[in-house]
Amino acid sequence: MENREELKQLIARIKGGNTDQFGVIIERYQKLVAHVVFKMVTTEADREDVCQEVFVKVYQKLDSFRFQSKLSTWIATIAYNTSLNYLEKKRVPLLDDVAPQESPLERIAAEDNTPDETAEYKDLSALLIEEIDRLPVQYGTILALYHLEDMSYKEISQITRIPDGTVKSHIFRARKLLKDRLLAKYKQEDLCR
Amino acid sequence: MSIKHLSDKRIQEYLDNKLRPESLSPDERKHLDSCQLCQGTMADYSHLYSGLAQEERQLLSPHFTARTMAIIRALEKPATAISRSSLFIAFVAVVTICGVVNYFINIKDILYAVEAFSLERLLSGSAFVSTMEQWSSRLGGNLNILVFAGLLLILVGLIDKLLVRQKANRAYFMSV
């Protein structure tokens, strides 16, 4: 996806005063930024504003980008830090729910869904999105970078400033948590039928 | 079949390595081939992996790029706006001061004032106070008007800068 020479020329044009060319950067990396920001910023109304703030920062800091890392890693780092600042302002914890206080089955029972309501969850992707949103924000972000952006543990470690090993263990724990919750939800559906 | 099942971590590592046989030990491979429970767990994870890789949802609005570009373009404008307003203020200040000076004092008085503040006089320490007094008396007490005009200009300048900054901030925080 990232052609170094092409990117260098593009950035040189932007630095040279061709601001409109920055639109190419936005088009190319908006999905990456959204994957980071949407996982961390839970308030829907604020998500797009934070994404805009990220690109404004990218534009303002473009002079300091020296191609020491991939542009995607650099942009994702800015997105991550901007989202972190947002979370700090809103006092949202990063890892608040690592060990669930109740088992998935208990939680589902507590939700007291009717069979009709539960039937809505049959679509795996919708169910998955809902469960990802329930994960601690940092787990969701790391999973998105790994599975949606195909980033390595090392790249994720650079972005989040978390050691490689911790990134790996976060990914394993997040996936196990998701698998257990999804299975529990499917079992609940079977019970409701 | 050995009793020890593969842990979730080992199954995930196997899937992360694209099911490469070398990522499992021979014993683990043998176990996986014959254990339905581990195969089931692996199938669950396999489904989860494909779900995670395809997780698509409504992300950004279709006009996101255009709106962000509008903000970025607006960010560049304040510098021009401030310099233009500064030029305008400087021009108005010069014209007003010239007008006030022209109205209240003649050119001889200005030269007199320059002489009063000249380095030579200041260094010699002679006649500075008396020259100032003479100059002030010639103005007939109108020095206060000059001070008032100067302060008024500074105030106008500050208000103008404040307004320009507010406009710039609005352009930054609001999507156009």
C-alpha cells in the first residue's frame, strides 16, 4: 500500500504549498485513523471531530516526518495519542474491564433479552461489533490494528508505546474474551429458541 | 490420543502463523488431528479471525475529506488576516497621529520635541526638563489629547486582533 517514493513526492508537493494534495493523504489513511479513533472514542458525536483533529495535526507536523517509520505507523501514532488525550479529558479508563466481574452467561441473563431481541443478534458481524465495543478501549484498538490493518506486534508497540510482549498478550486475551462472549451469546440464543 | 488439550494461546499462535505445521510440535499436531474438542476451539477461533478481519461498520461520513480540507485551508488564512489587519492598524495609526499632530501643533513643535528627546541633550542632562516644560506649555495642555489618542489606538488594535483570533478559532473548531 505504501510506495515510499510516491509518498515522498506527495509529501514534497504538500510541503511545497500544494495543500490540496493533502486530500490524497486523507483519502488514503482515513480508514486507518477511523479504526483507531472509533475504537477509543466511544461517544459517536465526537468521533469525526477527533478524526479531523488527527488529520489537522498530521498536516501541521508533516515537516517533522522523516520516513524513519511507515507513514501509516506515524499517522496511527498521532491518531492514538489524540484519542488518548480525548480519553484523558473524558476520564475514560484504558483497561477497565480486563477481568469481567461476571461471566458472559450471567451478564446476558442480567440483560433479560426477550427471544425476539436475542434473535436480532444472530448476525455474527453485528454481534461481533457489539462485543468488540464492550472490550476495554485499548484491546479494541490493538485488535483493529492487528486484524484490520495487518500491522505487526512491533508496529503496534511503536504506536501504543506498549512492549511487544504486552501487545501480544493483550491480543490473545482480547480474542479469548471475544470468543467466550460470542459462544455464550450463541448458547443463550439456543436456550431462547 | 493424549489427554492434554491445546491451550487457547497455542491455538491462536497456530492461526496467527497461518496454520504452518512447524508452529506446532509433533505431539500437538497429533493431538489436534484426533481431538474434536481442540478442533472445535480452533474452528471457533477461525470464525472469529475471519470476523475480525472483515469487521466493517459505518466509519466516516462521505464528505469527511472535503470538510477536513476546508479546516486545513482555513488554518492557513489567519496568518494573512492578522498581517492585513496589522497593516491596516498601522496605517490608521500613522494617519491619525499625523492628523492630531497637524491639528494641535505645528511642525516646529515636533522638531522641538525631537530635540527635547535627542541623545545629545539626554546625555548632557541639560535643559531636558525645561525643554519638555516649554514644549508642553506651547501645546497649551493638549498633551493629554495626544496620550488619549495613543491609548485609543492601542485599544482599537487589541479589539481588532481579538476579533481576528476568534474568527480563526471558529474556523478551526467548526467544520465548514
